[in-house]
Amino acid sequence: MGRVVSNDVSAIIPELWSESLQIPLYKTLVGMGVANMDLRESVKHMDTIRKSYFGSLSAQTYTPGTPLSATNLDHTMDTLVVSAFKHATFYIDDVHQLQQNLTGIREYTEDAAYQLGNAIDTHILKNITGSDGFTNFGVDAAGLQGGTAHRPVSAGSAAIINIFANARKLLRQANVEEYGDWISIVTPLIAYYIETKAATVGFNVADSTLRNGYAGDFMGFKVYISNNLPSGKCSAIAATISGAAVSATSCKAIHFGRKGMIDVVMQKAPTLQITKCEDKLGSNFITWTVYGSAIFTRNRSRGLNVAVQSGYY
């Protein structure tokens, strides 16, 4: 039998595996930086936090010599349920690690931690659609930027200054406290409009844009950039605009309001656990976390949920 000759170069030349991994593109995560984390110490071995709020009192006229009229106190309970359980797990076989020279366990672990962080960030930012936004403030594209009534906002460069100015006006009219902690969370495209249109009127682009997504200060707001803002049909982002149903076009929610209006509980911060597989020559590297987030009733009035129509995000 003759000798078999292979034309496959890989059959005679050993492969070389680089010890370095290709660096993935990571989103900038902002949720943890703008949320209220004060409740984290309240949760130990429970999964629900209940927080009550009371009805408003009013000043009444007193007529001398007549009985006082007392208001019966009523309260309603809000809940934050710690019900998000996430993990990112990968397996590394001892034999593969030996033969393929895979020494990037740290890189894999960092990527797993990022995936958990991205899930947490998305979970937190979904809460901004629970702020009052158009519904209680009674504004729409016409009231916020001079656009069409009962329609989402066109947040282009020509309107960006009016949008921010009117957002400040609406928050003030709603008696939202202003302690230098007003924030805006916008998309990268809207941030671009701010930078190109408004640089001459005071927008200071931060040198460390990627640090928790903070981009700079503009018109009294600390501006954060995120790719995890809620998106979908306008009816899912804002149920009504000035009392009328919104259009069926695609929208994304951007946010104006006070920092810390969303409450987050991290019952278990992202943690790495390594377990040896009994029937394999390798280990599972498990990163996992347990958390919950919510926006309580009183805080809903401290933010604007602005539906931005497709093409402007």
C-alpha cells in the first residue's frame, strides 16, 4: 500500500495559540451609578421590601369656636421584589487548557462579570418608563420641543436646547427638589447632538466619558450615556401623551430627573464560584448574582420619561 500524502498544511505544522484574547466591545453601564443603593443593607434573608407612602395633607381654614376637622390618614404599600437571579457560567477542561495553552481565565471571568453587569444595568433602566413622564406632566413633542402634539419627541440638534430647557421647567413646576443632583440619561446619538450643537453654550465634555457613562454637565443636568435605555413601540414606552394615545412608531425612552429615584437592592453582588466537575477533567467557573429594582410611587413624580421617536436615537 502506497504512502498517503496530505496537502493539509495543518497536518504537518502545529497550530500556535496566542495567549491573549481579543478584547470584546463592552457597553458603558450607568444604572448602578444613578440608582439609590441605600436599601441594600435592609435585605439579608428576605426577598421583598415593602415601603409605605401616605396621602397628602392640606391646610384648612379654622373658624374660632368650631370643631377641627381631622384628616383620616391612609397609606399605600409599594414593594421591591428581589427576584432576578442571573448567572454566566463557562467550563474549562484541564486537557484543553494544557494542549491549547488557554491562560485567559481572568479574561473569561471579566467577560462573565460584564454580562451580569449588563443584565443588571438593563433591569435598572427599564424602571424609567415607570416615571410620570408625559402622562402626569401633560407634555408631548409640542410642549417639549415645539413639535407635533400627541407625538414622541424628535431629539435632533435643532431641538436639543429646547428639550433640556423645557425639561427643567417641567421638573420645577412639579416641585422636584433641585440639590445639584438632576441627571439626564440619553443615547449616544443624542449625546452627539448635544456635543455638536451645544458646545458653545456650556456643555463641558468630560475627559473620562467611559467612567460610569458620565459625559459632562449641560444646562443643569449631569448627562449620562447608555445603550441600555428601554426601547419598543411608543405605546410601551409612554402610554399616553397629553391624554391621547401615542403613535405606533418605534421609540426609546430617555430620562430627566433626580439621581437616585430608582431603588436597587443587590442581595448578592456578582460573585465567582469555581466547582470541580466530578465526571470531567475540568471545572465550571460560575459567576452569579441576585438583585431587584423598582421605582416607588413618590419617586415617579421626580422624573420625566421622554419617548424619543425612531431616527433620533
